[in-house]
Amino acid sequence: MYRIQVEKGNTYQVENKGEFPLVNEQPLQWDVLRIAPGRYHILVDNHSFNAEVVKADYQAKSFTFRINNRMYHLSAKDRFDLLLEKMGMSNTTGHKINDLKAPMPGLILSVSVSEGQTVKKGDTLLVLEAMKMENVLKAPANATIKAVKVQKGDRVEKNTILIVFA
């Protein structure tokens, strides 16, 4: 079962059972035709829809669709997310990221941030060379850099603190 929230308003319970999915315990009888990668033609109750997947973040379970030239933002929770939420352990509240540690021993090839800089989730922070491979370490969340503990050319061990976030 999934709980789908659209535009921070409408919420739907979706289950895959049988030939058609159940939406709020009612079968959704639709016909879906893939017309190109990420583009679909959907027919529901004699209504035609052109749908395009604009953005899909499977890890965060958030999606943006363009349906008949109107944008829709969706977030999904699967049965595990719902169970954690029921137990009061929801990961949607987020937790503060305090620092970035070296995932393995290696050599710092470059540092792309400085103290006081604001970064967004996914921004490149630094490049760590380990076993002849360059590993780009990215921001795990939106944050402000409190301190950069390494510089280009430093050798680090696993779990060495590289960057501290404010």
C-alpha cells in the first residue's frame, strides 16, 4: 500500500491488487500507453490525459508530473514509511546533519566549499581519491558549512571528519 499526497492537499491510498490498482479502495480502470520514455497517454472514464514524468526522485519518493500541461508534485510513502510513522519514528521529520566523514581512507583532490557557504542537497563538497578512483562527496542535505577540516593534498583515514555543518 502507498499513501500518495498531491500538492500538499489531496491524499490517496493506493494498492496494487488484481488487474487494476485500488485508489481509496475503488478500482481505477485505466488504459495507459507509453508513447516515449517518460511520456504516456492515459484514458480514464472516457477522459484522455497526456502525462510526462518531469522529475523523479525515487529515494525521496517525490515526483513531478506534467498532465495536460499542468504541473503536479507528488510525494509517496510506502508501507514501511507508514509503519515508521505509526511507530513515531518517521524519517520525514528529518534529522540534523552535523558533519561529513570520510567513507574510506584516501587523498583529498579538491575542496569545493568554504566556511559560511550555504549548500543544497547534492552539491559537490569535495573529491576524495581512494584506490585510484575519484569519489565525489556531495552534501547530504541543505546546510551551511561551519568548518572545513581538510584541504587539497591531505591524506585522511576512514571516518575522519572532513566538513562540519552549522
